[in-house]
Amino acid sequence: MKIREILNINSIRITSGSTMAEAAELAAMSNASGLFVVDDENNFIGVLSEGDMMAKVLPDISEIMASSGGIQDSHEIFTKKGAELGREKIDDHLVKVAVTIDPDDNVLKAASTMAIKKMRRLPVVKNGKLLGTISRGDICKAVFKN
């Protein structure tokens, strides 16, 4: 079975140049754990995960220790970093060398890649264009159906 037979063409995409706040809103609205970044011609640029977005706003220990070290100060650092980061463009925060898969690859390759790399979803890319995605659920549905 080939990837092209089961890929999802309705992947959650965001255009390069969007802000982190726009990305966070799209991720929350779509319940997506990752956004696939494309340019205006649908060329695949990279991936922005909600986990990476959240990690960028968490205070590090030096920031906490520089304040009183309390939970309230930590929360203020967290929200301040979030507001500042929200205005930045996503392009500086995404994974540009992302793992992708070709639509002509075998589904077993996608399943193996996801298992080894602990990924839930892979972008399906051909000639630089994002065609869609394939998820663990897509694979399970297809394999268990046969």
C-alpha cells in the first residue's frame, strides 16, 4: 500500500510570514499538534509544533532565579514571553529540516519512521510541494481495514 492511497489532503497549513500568535490560534482552533508551513505556492518550508511553541515561552531556571523564584513571578515571565513571542514571525521558530515522506513510498516506511522517531504525523511532500499528511491513525485505519 502506498502513502498516496491513504494520505490526508486536508492538512493544517500556515503561510510563511505568519505570526506566532496566528500559529497558536490556528493550532488551538484545529486541535493540531503541529502546523505545516508553506509559502504562497504551497512549497513546503517546515513544521511548527505546539510543543515547540510552548517550550519557547516557558521560563528557564535563570529567569526564575533572577526574580524572586516564586510561582507568581514565573507566571509573569511566562505571559510576558508569550506576548513578545506572539508578535514574532514563525519563520525563525520552525523546524526547516523536517522529516517528510514521498507519496510513492510504502505505508510501512511511514509507520516505521513514525515509530522510530516518535512522531504522530508526517508531511507528504513531492517535488517540494506539500500534498498532505499521513498520521498514525490513517495508517492504523488502512492496515486494520485490509
